[in-house]
Amino acid sequence: GAVVSQHPSWVICKSGTSVKIECRSLDFQATTMFWYRQFPKQSLMLMATSNEGSKATYEQGVEKDKFLINHASLTLSTLTVTSAHPEDSSFYICSAMGSGGGTEAFFGQGTRLTVV
Amino acid sequence: GEDVEQSLFLSVREGDSSVINCTYTDSSSTYLYWYKQEPGAGLQLLTYIFSNMDMKQDQRLTVLLNKKDKHLSLRIADTQTGDSAIYFCADPQGGKLIFGQGTELSVKP
């Protein structure tokens, strides 16, 4: 299957700082990327959907000013957690869908964010 | 809205078969997926089934789909300790995936 690389795998940051997470499709062009959040022992909750070159669509209850998503190219989307707080600590996972018309989404390995 | 539900835990002995169940509410999807998540890792696509199929077999994995009851199951034959993980069923809706809560499979030697 196609490869999606997420970076960093884990990050610890101080409260009030911002953290950027990258999601790259390595061997295909991703027209659509999705960002999920997963709390321990829970399922994945979709945060937002981003299409290359346009603004992200956020799910209800997700603060777009806090979770900034940029999808500037067909191989890269970034999620920036601004002014992070301990309650933002979570596992963030991206997925990407290609432009070939298929419905399969490929997932990154996830980023463990800990805000202290 | 769309709802996907799974039982939370399953414990089996090595060598036994495991059956993980999933129910969903929306029946318009073309595919339904099973993903595996190992501790601290992202999701790995295990298998999928077209909505016009009743069964799909892929080596040790068998997926059964009952569209009438909106019930999906994943059977793992000859379960191994390396199969211990969380398994998610997922229903694609407009490209985004709606996940079940995940079933934690524990395989005892």
C-alpha cells in the first residue's frame, strides 16, 4: 500500500507554546487529508478534512483557531496546535486519500503530543 | 448521524479463532474496512469488503457482511500473540472514515 509519513512521532511541549505536526504522502498525491485525534483507549475522532489548496473543513466542536491545518501541496498537510494546554495532550493521526478515485485512506504512524 | 459500534474487549487463547463484531447504521457505503492498531502506532488497513459481497477471505482473515442486519464481522483463524491489538471497523462517509470504538484483542499463550 501507499506510504504516509507523520512527523514527529512524539513531542513534549510547554503549556502555551505551539506545535506543528507534518503529514506527508511519500509515493502518491493526496488530494484529501484527514486529521484525527485519539484519546487513550478510545476511538479516533475526526477533527478536520483538508483538500489541497483550500481551507479545511472542521468537525463540530473543533476550534479552527486552535488547530490550524494547512494543505499547501499534494504531498503535505500540517496541523499546528496553537497555545497548547495539557488537555490537548493526545495521539494525533493523519490519513490521506489519493487522487485516483479510490476510497482507501492510508494512515500515518501518529504523533503523541504531551503538553506539560 | 452515522454510528458504528463494537464490543470493547475480546480474549482468546493462542491457536483459537477470534471473532470481532461490528454494527453500523448507514448502509450506503460501497466498502467497509477493518483496521488494526498496535500500541502507540497508527492504523494499518487489514482488509475491506465491498458492500455487494457477503464474505471475503484473505489468508487467516474472513470478513462476513450481513447487510440486512447491518452487521460486519472479522474472524481471525489460528490467532497468534502477534495478533494482540485493537481492531477498528470503519465506514467511509464522503471519504472520511467513521470508526467504531475499537475492540481490544488479547491473545493468551
